[in-house]
Amino acid sequence: MVKATPKRAWGEAIQNRDEQFELKRQVVLRTAARTYSRRGFYETTLVDIAEELNVSKPTLYYYFKNKDEILFECHRLAIEAVTNHDTPMPSAEEATARVRLEEFLRRYVRMVVDDFGTCLVMTGANALEPENRGEVIRGRRQIDTMLREILEQGLADGTLDCPDVKVSSMFVFGAMNWIPRWYHADGAMSLDELTDRLIAFVMRAVAPPRA
């Protein structure tokens, strides 16, 4: 999902020096994430990002050393939206796999339609420098491990019906990672409606009907 760049946000970030720095840094990141998603990472230059923000290219170097660092930060924030959420995922001791899967899906859908999540899906990790690429790949594997652990719990507690956990996991991610290519926030379907429909779709595939 590609949104219009918030050019006004640059001038409106009026806080103390540290807060202003962080707010403007976030504006750079979101603008870059949208531009990378729309144009592609390799086709986007720092000049392009600066023009979107209506600032000079040297201004960007105050916040980031290069466009690889910007892309890495976009990916990192997307991954943390799932792995380090403000509210921890319920554990296997606290909830059934079905409940945990619904929560996981809700978080993941909201991540992929956000600027950073869309950038994560649309650009991939191959564009990153080796060190940053490795960290992103580890983060994505952590998300994959989270889902597989939930599916395996579901087989044990009987709330899910997915004998092949690997294939089920790939099916779920395939469905969710395609969302940014067709979903638009200003379309007929709201984010809540999208999330509910996606959860219902996945549950029909991997969970037995509720009693």
C-alpha cells in the first residue's frame, strides 16, 4: 500500500531538540519506505527522497549515512512490530493455539499494511548490505518460528488442523504478504474488515470448526 508523502510533517515537528530529531528521522523513514515501495530500492536515490521531503540531500545525512541504512531501519521497525509488540503475545500456557494464531494474524496484517511492513515485503532483504541483510533475515526467521510454534501447539491441543506445519506456514505468509499489492486504506474495505476476513480465511484452512 502506497500513501501520499506527508511533506508538511517535516515543518510541523516542533518539539525539543531530541524529540525534533527523532520525529524528523521518522518522517525520513516513512517517506523513504513509501518511495522504496513505489519505485523500488535500486531505482530510488537519496535525491528522490529529499525531493519528496522538499529538503536538500545533505540534510538527510544528518539522520542517516546512506540509503542502505534507511532501508535496514525500515525493515527492523517492521519486524519489531510483530516480535516486540507493546503487548506481548499470549504464551502457550495462557491461551490455546487458535487464540494465539488469531492474535498473530492480526499483528502481521497490520504490520504489512503499514509503511514499514509494505517496504519489508516489496523490497526484500537482498538489497541490503551483508551485515544488515543477515540481521533482517534472522528477524524474519523469528517471525516464521513464532507462527510454526503456534501451529505445532495447535496440533497438540487440538484447536488447529494443519498436519504439515511447514506448508501451512508458507500458505499463511503467502496470503498475508500479498496484501500490500492490492489493499488500499482509502478503498471500500477498512483495515478491521480486512483483518477479520483474513483471519476467517486462514481459520477455515487450518482450524476445525468451532463446537
